[in-house]
Amino acid sequence: MRALIEHTYPTQLQLMRETCTQRPWKLLSAWPRNRPVAAYIDRSDHDARVLLVEPHSPFPISGPDQLALIERAAATACPPGCLFFLGYELGRHIEPAARAACPPLDDRDWPTGLVLPYGSVLHVEPAVETVSGRAGRAEQPSASSHACSSRFELCLSENAGAREQFIAAVERILEFIRAGDVYQVNLTHRLTGTLRGSPRAFAAALLGTTAPRHGAYLEWTDPRGLGRAIVSASPELFLRFDPRDRSILTRPMKGTRPIAADERELASSPKDQAELNMIVDLMRNDLGRVCQPGSVEVVSALNLERHAESVLQATASVRGKMRPGLGIEQLIYATFPPGSVTGAPKIRAMQIIEELEPLVRGPYCGTIGHIDPHGLVTMNVVIRTALLTQTAQPDVWTLDFPVGAGIVADSDPEMEWEETLLKAEVLLRLLEQETGTLAEPKAGLF
């Protein structure tokens, strides 16, 4: 890989010289430890773009009335652009009718959302073998500029009763479906464990082995002084909005099989077809709230994709053209939370989720987004994602890895449970090693 370096400050220049010939994900672990870092990955079948930035102090989004801050932050940054995340519970503010009388327990205290403006930027494009960048400030190297440790250890905790609780919730959803209350509900549960070592090293390993289409890494310090990090190996695109032609694209994902499964079986499965079709209809309706009449169309009703060397997934593509005078704020308000992680009808599904899931989802099932200098907005669905909270011991982090499944009329509770564990395989593969290291991923992954 060649390096095309523009105006980088010395510590970054040294970093690039040492790592530009390596896999792009290694740049994350090699970032100077005294500097904050965030990353966003946008990958297609043909190429990949990796953005690494040095974010400024983030500012919170506590409700939908603050969504305008996202566009404002992107427009005023130098260079223009920002990263942001919106947690699932923002949907409770957008759709107040979805709130339960007794809401789920919030045991992690994640913010509803954050905006992360940035200054220094590195763009990595493996297909054309270039790395380019712009620095926000110059600074001499120091001892603390060295990279973080590249080692980490993972341990998952036993969650007694989790399987039984999930299966009971599936059976309750099936009762709602039979009563005509709802057609589909996305039910989730949480795997919990401990990370010892560097979140950046863990992120580099997870993102390097999964090569997500829409991955991300965010880190910041919360008001209590504890570190937070989100490592998203998401395969799913929530929204892409291009202000130049007003086009919007969404790619909902429903239907999961092991990686070696027969594509024909998934493509012909009535259960999975119904699961995907319901969410396609929901997203068409959501986009119709902000798009020009007649512009919303299903580009592809069914695509089969393999992700992270672990799962075969069914996806669809829906596009439209946003009406003049509307922007990101209105688009998020019309479509959030993503339909694939709620169900149909959306509000009733969200009500049932609040009733049956014991814990809030936090960033999980929300979105992580990026606005580039041209105003292009890309937002993922926060699935296949690890949520990290620093403990009183600086090198020990609580790790949450939530997983879920779409429940429809012919769902089998036991099979839905197994599907959720299949989606956790990206994490379980790292657990097979007693100590995680930055081993090279298989060829072609990134």
C-alpha cells in the first residue's frame, strides 16, 4: 500500500510510515495512545473506505429536538464532517406512544446520543492503495505518543436463565401475533463479559476479522471520568443520503443462516421472506414520510450476502428522493429506530419490546453515522456490536454484546434462540483464543 500524506503532524507521519503497508484496521491499534480516535468503515463488494479521525470533545443529544446539532456540527467543522451515534431509546422520544408504564432497567447509563466533531483525518482506500489525511494541529512526538498495547483478553459471563427468559418472551410475542396485535417483533438479549487490555486492540481484531460493510469505532470519556467505547461490526446499512441529488437508500436485513447454508433454502423460505417483506414495507412507508411522491421504490426485493465468515443474510434495497427543504433531522425523525430492529407495525412492536425486554438497549439497535465534507450521510444499524464501559480498574472493561432475532407467526422459539447465538459468532471466535492478538485476517476480507 502506498501512502499519500498531506500536512500530517509528526506523530501521525511516523504512524503512517510504520503502518501504511499494513492492513488498514491495524492503524486503529497503532494510533498514539494519548490521542482520541474514532473510525468509520464503508465497504462494498468492490472496495472499502476507512476513515480514522481525532475527535474533539463530544456533545450529547438527549432528544429529537437536538437532532439539528448533527448537521450544524458537520457544517462548522474544519474539515467539514462529523461522526455521531443515536441510541435505540431515542425512539421513545420520537414515538412517545411506544413508552411503557414500567420501562426497562437502565443499568449502563449510556447517553441517548453523541456528536463527535473532528479535526485530524486519515482516509484509507485499500483498493487504490492510498492513505491521505489532514491534521488539525501539529505536535512533537512524546513518550505518551506510542501506540496502545496490541493484546487483550476476553471472558464471557454465565447468564443463568437467559435462554429460558428469551424463549418465554418469544412465546408471549407469538400470542400477540395470533391475537392480531402485531406481525413481527425483533427480540433481543445481552451477552455480557469482561475485556482486559486495550479496547483499540480489541476493535482492531474484531473489525479486522469481520471486515464489516458498515463498521465503526467510537471512544470517549463519560461525565464520571470513565472510558466508553463502541465497536460495531455491522453488516447493515440503515440510511445513505446524498444531498447532491437528494437520493436516500436503505438496505434492511432480515433472515439469517450459517455461512455454509444453501442460498436456495434461505431464498425460498416463506418465514424469512415474510420477515424481510414486512420490514421492506415498513421502510417504504417511513421513507414516504419525507420523500417526493412516487419516488420510493424497491430496487431489490432480495439479495443474499455472506458476512464475517459466519452468516448468510437476506437483504433488500429501497430508495427514494427526499423532498426539498428537508434534511437529516427530518429524515431521522421519520425513520428512527430502524425497522429491522423493531418490527411491524413499528409502534406496537416497540411497545412489546419495552414490555418484554428487561434492559434498555442503549447504542445497540440505534445507529452510528458519518457526514463527509460533501454532506453525504451514511448511517449503519448498530448490530454485531460490542459496548464497552471502563471499570474502576483502568484496564478492565465491562463488555456487552447484544443479539436478537425477528419473531413472526411461524417462529420456533428454540431456533430463534440459536439464531441469536449465530449472530454472536463474530465475538465467540475471538474468545477461542485465550489472549487476543492482531492476527492477520484471511485474504480478501478487507
